[in-house]
Amino acid sequence: MPKLKTNRGAAKRFTKTASGRYKHRQSHRNHILTKKSAKRIRKLRHMQLIDKSDEKALAQLLPYS
């Protein structure tokens, strides 16, 4: 069998946790920040876990993670 290719776009956006779940950075934090409240920007600071229903698809994109 040939080696499987990792989806490089997904590899840059998602990381696997020690428990086997995936985490990602939240969106809406790049530009046009002046109209967003400080509370909203602060809440977007942290990484978030991927939903359970998306984990199977993500595991195929990242076969060796």
C-alpha cells in the first residue's frame, strides 16, 4: 500500500490533543476588530474543540496526526 497524503491545509489549522480530539483557532479575529467588543475579541482568544460529528472526516484528512 502507498503512503497516505496529509491534507496540508488541515494540518496547518488543526492539532490533535492528548485525548485524541482535535482543536482549532476561532475565526473572526483577523481584521475589522474596531467594531467588535472587547468581550467578544477576548472570548475568541482561546482554542476550541472540533465537534464530535466532524472528527471522523478530520481523521481522514490527517491520517498520521
